[in-house]
Amino acid sequence: MAASPSIITRDVDKLAAKTGNVYQSVFVVSQRAKQIAVKTKEELTQKLAEFASNIDNLEEIFENREQIEISKFYERQPKPTALAMEEFIEDKVEFRMREEE
């Protein structure tokens, strides 16, 4: 998934229009970013768990190129906040506000 750079100017009125309040919009984006971050961390942990061993010696740690490449791949991915903002702007995020009593 391609996301735009993280430092760009956003139209606050357009963000606010989706929920009726800019703060609610930011809250929705932040919650989606948390979901993305958790999912990504779980994927990375699962892939790196394949390399885990009970007996670690120094040579294995420095020579495991595949593990390093997996880590670099995840480091190069767009930030969860950038992905969440893109999804929100493109109306790909479903949300509902709690009804006040």
C-alpha cells in the first residue's frame, strides 16, 4: 500500500467534515493507526520467531542476513499514521461514534 509522505499539509475542514469535528476525525485516524501498528508488529514478530533459538551464539546473530532483510523491509514501510490518514481520507475506514446517554 502506497501512502503519501508523512509531512504534508492537510485541509482541516475536509477532515472535520467526515465526523463533524476535527478532534473526532483525528481520534478515528489514531485508532486506525493503532490497529495497523499492532497488526504489523504481530506479523514481524511471527516472521522473526522462525529464527529464534534457545541457543544463541555470536556468529548466528551476525550472519543471519534473511532476518536482517525482513527487519529492513518493515522499517521501510510507511508509518501507521500515514496509512491510517490515507485510508480515512479515501473513505476506507468504517467508524461509529458512541451514542451519548
